[in-house]
Amino acid sequence: MLAKTISIVIPVYNGQASIFRLVSELVAALPSPLEIVLVNDCSPDDSKAECIRTHEAYSNVVTFIDLARNSGEHNAVMAGLHFVSGDFAVIMDDDFQNPPSEVIKMVKMAIHEQLDVVYSYYDKKRHHILRNLGSWFNDKVANVMLKKPSGLYLSSFKVMSRFVVDEIIKYDHPYPYIDGLILRVTSNIGKIRVEHNQRQEGKSNYTLVKLLRLWLNMFTNFSILPLRMAIVLGALTGLFGLGLSGYAIYEKIMNPNLPLGWAALMVVVCLFASVQLISMGLLGEYVGRLFLSMNKSPQFTIRHRYLRQPAAHD
């Protein structure tokens, strides 16, 4: 027995075939007291009905939160974290790629080593190649943007202490990035190797567009490095233009009859225009997100909530 309450947050999207069985296995594998928070991210399938059935079958364990619109995985997780009450909160997917048996291993490590966060990592990831490529790119960017330790893999399967949960849910802006918030709160982080199974039902919900959106979220929400990069890029292209001008003057002096190069002129114009447009785009992204934050755009909107009814001994 751990003598600690474990809360599990599961964002649900196209999970109608797996969610009831996943919760059943979690309840069987983990000790009491246990709470599971299911967050239906406006899934287009029958996930809502399955979540309600799961809540009714395990009403003393399961809380079900039904969002009114699709908000994205990280927003759905934030919604779930507002309803957890345990000493530790575990975030996991709804597709059985994270075995329920590994949860207890992660929580024990957090307790024994007094860690705020424990991330899982895998010897072999069994995601789709597009997801693996996106994760690799996201990891490399996070090393620079978030000052993430290079050996730490930001897995979606992780456990957080009560302290970290309480700090994270203070963030109420519309573009949360869970790992960015974690790294902003604490450096007391560990990692543990776990099994990673093949997806048992359906296919990954991560499309290229969603991966790019996730990357952009990290890129602009938790660092001003892109703005500094735009300054450096502008300075470099300015130096390039100055050097090219000097070269053109030199050539004209050495050969007065040399005609001006239309091609060179167009290259320079296009180069400078691209830098300006990139810089304006970055500024627009920052200003737009600032506007939406000041405009109090909701992080998530809850349509229905089905709260668990703890047993008398919990």
C-alpha cells in the first residue's frame, strides 16, 4: 500500500472502444484510494456515452468532464487537473499504449526519491512515424526554448506531485503547454523506463497540423527567443546587404561599363522581404495570443460534469 491517493487524468478523443476497459484495468491494478478523471474533448464518436457508462459503473472512482468544444489535448488535461484531489496526478492516454501496471512504478519512484515530476521514457516507441518525428523535433526545440535537460524526454505519460498540480492550474490563459508549465515550476524531475505497447484501438489523433500547432504553442508561449532570433536574422541580412552593396560599388569602380544586375537586385529584395514577413508574422503571433489572453478566451468550456461519489471509507 502506498498510503497516497493517486489521481489519473485521461483526455478522451475517439476512445469509445478502449476507455471502459482501460478504466476497469486501472481500478483492478491500482490500490485505493484512487480517482480517475475522464475528459471528453468533444470527441466525434460515442466516447461521451462510454464515459458516462464508465462513470456509472465506477461512480466511487470516476469523475467525467464533458467539454463543450474541442480544445486540444493540453487544454483537456488542464480541465482534468482542476478536478483532481490526490497526492499525485498521473496523466496518460486513452489508447492502452501506456500499460496500467506501469502507473504504480512511476508513483513509487516519485515518493521514494521525493520528486515533483516523473516522466516515462521507452526503449522503443510504438507511435506512428509522423508522431515520432514530431516528438523528436519538439524535443530538440524544447532543449533550446524551455532550457529542458537534454536527456529528459517530455512524454505525455507522467506523474506530478500535488504541489506541481496546484501551481500549474494557476495558469488560466488559452494556450497551455503542460510540459512548459512543469519546467517553469520545478527542476526536481526524474525519469523512469516503462513499457510502450502498440496502439490497440483506432489510430493516432495527432495529425501534422496538430503537431505544428503544439510546436508553435511552445515556440511562442514560453519563450521570447523567437523575437530575439528575428533581431539576429535581421542583423545578419543587413550585414549581407551591406556587404553586397560594397561588392557592387567595388565592381562598378573596377569596371565602369558593368551593367547593374537585375537578378542580384531581385535576390536581395526577396531576401529582405522574407525576413520582414517572418518577423511580422512572429510579432503578429505574439500580439494575437496576448490579445486572446487579455480578452479572457477560455482555456476550456465544460458542458456537463459527473462527479465521483466517494465511498464512506475513502
